[in-house]
Amino acid sequence: MKTKKSLLFFMAAAVMLAFVAGDLSAQVPRTAPKRIVQPSNDPQFGYVPPPIDLSHIQPSPFLTAPLAPASWDWRAMSGVSSVKNQNPYGTCWTFAALGNLESQVLLGEFYEPDYSELNIVSCNPTSNDCNAGGNSWMTTNYLSLLGSVEESCDTYPGGCPTPSCINPACSYLKQVTEWRLVPNDVEAIKTAVMTYGPAYTSFYASFPGFSSYDGSYCLTYAGTEDPNHAVLIVGWDDAMCSGNGAWIVKNSWGTGWGDNGYFYIQYGSARIGSNTNVITGYRDYDPAALVHHYDEWGWWSAVGYGDGNDYAVVEIDPATSDYLTQLHFWATASPTIYTITVYDDFAPAAGPSNPIAGPFTGTATDAGYYTIELATPIPVGTGDEIYIHADLNTGAYGYPVPYDDSGPMENGKCYISNDDATWNDLGGTGYAMGDIGLRATIGPIDQGSECFKEGDPAFYVDFGETARDVIAGETVCWTVGPCNFGFVSATCPDTDTFCVDVEETQNWIVTGDPPLRACNVLDPGYLWWQDICVTVPCDVSVCDYDTVTAVMSYCDAAGFCAADCGDCEDPNFYGGDPYYSTITVVLHVVESPPALYILQDSLYLVEQGQTAAYIP
């Protein structure tokens, strides 16, 4: 077993494994070049570049397409969480990473989370020192294996500089499933930020004037020192810096610094844009689903035979009798062409046999972390090993197999081959290099969700509006028409059982008549009238909003409303118009109108010729 090392030690050790000129024998795997980096000794920074030489990373064609406008700012589109303060420790790397994840949740779920930086610092496998420094390789690995937790459960700075890990006292919330590297290219970064959301980046922040920056001007610095600070790019403006263009960047030094916590820096200055990356996929954490893996430190190195096309096998030992639902892998270059297959048997002398899932073939256009969802989960038994086989092609980059060379090492679990015929134990005697970065999620599935798609759901009558202004305490209602569009579907033309469920983002009260999620049998071409009502709480604030989504779904074989059954065809076309199984309306809270008072005096009848002696 290898012992855990400090960042300085594993970088030094990596040099001994680095590739040197010489024999590129087809059966001698070599580790990719690594580099020695020094963590910053300034506690207000703390960024340590990743251990891997990334000079081979190139922009994908999509990222270099001239799509970006002259300016972009996610702040104006409610896509950035609040500015935090890392003071007085070197934890910028966690603040930038969780700012990235918080933006993803903001953009995807319309609420602002606040995740714990301290939890990552204290519980990641490399170090629990608040001043040891780190990078997004560490945060992505942690978030992909476990997940984020609430700031309120593990508050910063806690026990810094050497806090204790309190896992699993806090519930995990969001688990990263996809993460991409973005080369330091202005157009590539613009496209990534515009397409995916705010992006993690690094730069050299010790140049004169940065610490005292007041936000009133555009920063420039021509030095080429190594990056030492991690931040979040949230936008850009080509007109800034006298027309040279600038990034709009969120720092983690509180709102009293810069422009309410933000700064503007000219493209390319101080090596801004170095090691840019962005989370592009996440899921709700499932405590019953375990990510089986051996690469405890994640993608900490790469290995290959020099020709850019190599093979890897990882043995997975299921901890329970459950279902294989996902496969995960690190792509070491852009692009990485992959074919991944799951086998029931493997022998080093004979290779894998008896395929049970796959092949799953595709191209990871950017280096990073990827997840493959199995459309049909595969049942696995406790102690009945399965084998993930990967064919990885990175072209001119000769190290396509990701591996962990610094965490605890396994023997007889991870194998590598150059020809898919001769296999060597990467962690065993003779190599002792580390553990391969192929993973599998195994856990229970909802077996009640077996679906028989015989009809086709869609709303013939929708909300009739896409947005509505509401006031505190008001109840608003719609009558929608869920319909079986089997009469226009060649695939699902028959009678079926359907339901309507409603999701919303603010926990406002939703009711339905007939009751929501109730199952109804519909012949093709028939509908029922469904009332949906939403009650706005009395304690909402002006400008609050709620996104209300109604989904017409199948009822599954167990008789439950099951949105995860999907849809047969979406949309359905009738009379040239599209009809969808999902409809949405946004409720926007406005100020209540002033109360209206009507004052009316009493009326008295006075006969002609008479005088009212007294009218009260």
C-alpha cells in the first residue's frame, strides 16, 4: 500500500515516473509527464495547479466556433450565487469550485444553494490543511464520489487550519456527473461560459495592485508567473480595457473587496484562463447508490504505450445484490474516442468474455469526467465480479488511460493492454503504478416503474399563458386538458392509463381536481379536464417567483404515476401544431394593490314642501 503524501512529495515522486526518451515498446506502459509545482505561501490565495501536464489539451471545434456576443454577464441573469469570503485561509480552490456548482443548480433548478467549502477541505483524501492548497481535480473527484453538503451543516472556517472531517454527519446533496476542461483560449472560454455557465479558472494574483483593487478599472499584468489563485469567470465585455476586452470574475474575498467582490481583468493578463474548467452535469445524491472505484485521488496521472490507443479493465466487486446503473470515466485528452463494455468474466491471459452491457461508444470532445447512463440497469450479485473494459483513443496524445498514482493501490483489480490481448496488472508486482479511473454506480432501482407505453400523453389544452403576476395569499387556478394522442401516433396508438403531476420550485401549495397523480384510463383521442390550483404563501416577497410545471405521465405497471416512464413521442403534431406532455407557467409576485374603501352616506326621503328637521 502506498502512503498518503503531501502535494510537494507526490509531485517530486512523479518526476521519477515521468516519460523519458527511449524505447516505446508496445508492452511497456509509461506514465504521462507530470510537473513539480509549489503551493503558494500566501494564505489569501492557495491554488495549486493540477499535477498533470495539460499542454496537449486543445479546444474542441464547438468551443472555437465564433458564437459568442460582444458581452455576457451571468449576474444579470441570476446565474451566480452570492460572494463568499475565504479569509484568512488558502481555500480559494474550494470556493471557486462550489461557486461553479452553485451556479449550475441556480440555472437548472431556480434556487440559490450554499454549499460547504470546509467539508471538501477537511474530508478530501489529499490533505485537511486549510493552507495546503488545492485545485479542481481534487474538488471534482470529491464531488463525483460523494457530493456537496449544506454550509449550515459544516460551516467555514470551522476548525481551520486543520479541521476535522465530520462525514457522514451532513447529508450529501448534489453529486457531479460531468466536468470538462476548457483550454486557455478566449473564444473557447467565452463559448463554455455562455453554454454551460460560470467557469472555474486560475491566474497569478500576487501582482501589484490586485490586493487593493477597488473595482473601478480594468486590471492588466504582463507577467508570466505560475497561477496561485482560483476564481470564477461569470462573463466578459469586449469593450473593456480600452477595447482589448476583459473577463468579469467573481473572487472569494468578500463584498468589501473590488466591485462588490468582482473584478475585471484583460484577456490573457496574469495568465487568467489557465486550467479553466466547468461542471456540466450533476444529479441528486442517492445514499443507496454506491460509486465503486479504486482511484481514490481521481485522475491524478495518465498512462499509455505511446501510440494513443490503449485498453483498460477494472474489476468491480458489488457490495450488494443490486443493479448496475451508471459507468464513469476520466477522458485524458480532447477528443477521447471511447468504447466501454461490461463483461461477466476476465482472465489476464485471455482477456474479457461474456459481455453483459454495452458496448457504449462515443467521443468525449473535451478532456474531463463523464458518466454513461444505462438505459436498462443490469442486475449484479454480491461478490459476483463484473469487469469494465475500455477502449480509449486519444490520437497524438500517448497516455489515454487515466489513473491514480498517489492513493492506496490495489493488486489484481486494474489491468492495462496495448493490443487488447496481453494484459498487465497496473497495480501489481512488476508495475506498482496505481489504479485506473473507471468507475461503476451500483444500487437499487424502482422496480415499480415498469411501463407499458400503449398510448401517447400530451396536453391538448395547456395553461394558456407562460407567466402570470400574483400577489401574496392569492390562489390561482387553471383548467388543462390532458389527452391521449394515440390517434396521431403510429408508435403508441392504443388505450392507456395516464396521470398528471405538478412540480414547482418554491414549496407553494398545489392542489388538483381530480386529485393529482390519480390514474385515468383514456382511449385515443379522449381527454379529461384537470383543475390545477396554486396558493401563494402570505409571507412571500415582491419579485419572488415560482416555476410551475405540469407533467402528463403514464401510470406504471404497479399503478403509480411515473414520470420516469418518459414519453412515447414528444411533441405530438395535430393540425400542424405541436402538443407536449410537459407545460410550464412562471408565477411572479408583485405588490398587492391598495385597499379600496367606498364611503356612502345614508339616504333620506324628504317630501316636497317639507324640510328635514334633522339629518344625522
